[in-house]
Amino acid sequence: MTSDKRLFSERFPRSSMYHPEWVVASVSGGANALWLTEWLAQALDLRPGMRVLDLGCGRAMSSIFLRREFGVQVWATDLWFSASENIQRIRDAGALDGVFPIHADARSLPFADEFFDAVVSIDSFMYYGTDDLFLNYLARFVKPGGPVGIALAGLMQEFEGPVPEHLREWWTNDMSWCLHSAAWWRRHWEKTGILDIELADTMPDGWHRWLDWLRVIAPDNKVEIKALEADHGDTFGYVRVVGRRRGEAKLADLNVSLPAEYTKKPLLRSEE
């Protein structure tokens, strides 16, 4: 057992078993993917052999964790990070028999309808899931009754008006576009009628965990650390939402490809 206590937390006993050097080397975003995955998994009934889509998996840390801890089969899907790199990490983690790296855009997934028993997304859903049409697209890949669960950075509540003074140095416009509260995500999903929402909440003291993570992976990021310390959890934290696909819900038949057949026609009226 390593004496390195970085990223050790009694709140996340499963995550704390993983070596901090491995966790830091697998960083792909601004949150500890293991903490968020363990937190989300507490709200999911994951059983050995289930097929799980890990959407926006980054360097597949969450996918490896799900395989090792719950015995599920995971399709580790990401656009920004290399599947070739991920398969090396998966192999070294002894998870090659149940984690399958896929390079794909979240809006163009290479899977059959109802292939998955569950869909999860760890700290990436904000980059594509705010699209009003996306849930209708994603839901077709999970079986009726199957859960869709997300855990990600978010807001404690939506706010109108100017950005608070203590956040202005760090704040960028994209935060306004993609970071949202648990209540916002609940409404965003509920209005579609596609999922029965089982849970939409925030991590207790999530801003502390955010700071704990930053102080390990990016201690020189003084602007973000200062903003979070000043905010004291009023604005930022971690959000978790779980819904289950309704069997009776009808998904809109969106065109994902169109016939490419070309038929020559007169260009000008004079050519008739």
C-alpha cells in the first residue's frame, strides 16, 4: 500500500484504492473521474455482464473503474482522446476483456439501437447534452427501462444578470452556455418525456472535492483555485442526474443520413 495520501478520501473508498500516480497520469478533464463515477454508480444498479456506454470517457479511467469494480462490459467512447492510447491503458489495467475503446463523436455513434443496458457520462455531458435534440438521439442506444446517468461540474443554482465579482477573472462565456444546475438538467430531460427522472442532486461539499483535485493536478492554476475558494460553494460544485428510459416513450425519427443519389435537372428555364 502506497504511503502517498493524495486523492485519498473516506467518502470514496473504491476510488481511494487506485494509485494517485495512475489517476494523475489518466487525467482528461477538470474533475476526478473516479470520484464522480463512484458517486454516480451509487445511484445505478450495475451488475456483472451488463453492457455500458461510457460516453466522453476521456482517457478511459472511468471505464476501467466500472469494469474492475462492477464487472460490467464498457464501450469507452471519446472524440478527443485516442482509442489507441486508451487500449494501452486498458491493457495495463487488466481490463482488456471488458473495456472496448471507441473513437467517435457523441452525435454520431456507431452502435445499434437498444444495444446498451446503461449509459453513463462523466464530466463531459455539458459539451453536447445541452442540445435539445440530443437526448432523443442518445436514448435509442439504451434498452427500455435502462438508466442514463451523468455526473459533471455544474452550478448550485442558475443565476441571471452579471457574473459575480469574485468569479470574473476566471469566468468565460462557455461556462454560461454549458454549466447548469441539477434542477436545470431535470427540466431539460423531463420536458422530452423520454426518461423517468429518478435523481437530480448535487454532491455535498462538492466544491471542496473540486479544490482537492485542482491542488493535486494543477496547483499553479491560481485563478481557478482563488475563484473557487472565494465562491465557497455558492455557485459551483458537482451535479448528478439519473433517468430511466420509458418503454412507452416514442423517439422522434431523426434523419442521420440522407440518400446521395444525384439526378441531373435543367439549370435554367431556357434549357428546357
